[in-house]
Amino acid sequence: MKGDWVEIVVDVGGSATRTYEVAATRAGRRVEIGNRRGVVEVSEVTRTGTTIRTARFMSNRVLALVEHPVADEKGERSGDGRGDGRGEAGG
């Protein structure tokens, strides 16, 4: 959903860290996260599944991955309507 964004904090060596952000910039887009073969991928994707842009990081360098879902007009988080932002059934 437009306005959703993901913040990625990466260890760049020594005591330094760098923060990256990937956001859904237009209506109908979403942010997807994947973890495959030691690589974390965060992508902005259209409704049809076309990837607009992707950020890739080595998973052993990622310190934090924080999802920031946008609140809808009712004040609820995007997802299944429960307002907790999880989007899936169960705890």
C-alpha cells in the first residue's frame, strides 16, 4: 500500500552502521521482503507483480529490518483489518 516502507540497518564494518529505506511510492504498490540463500531482498512491487526496484543485502550484515505499515483512514494498519499490521491469522 502506498506509504508502506521498510527500514534496513546494515553493519558496514567497524562500529559503523548504515540505514536504508525502501518505500511503496505510488498507489497500488507494496513492499515485499525475501530471505534467500544468505541474501535479504527488499523490493517495491506493483499490483501485477512487476518489481520496480530491489535492495539486496548480505543477511549476516543486516542488524535490523523494520516494517512500517501505513495507517488507513480508519486508523488501522494495512493488512487483514485487525489493526496489528501482521496481516496473517495466528499469533
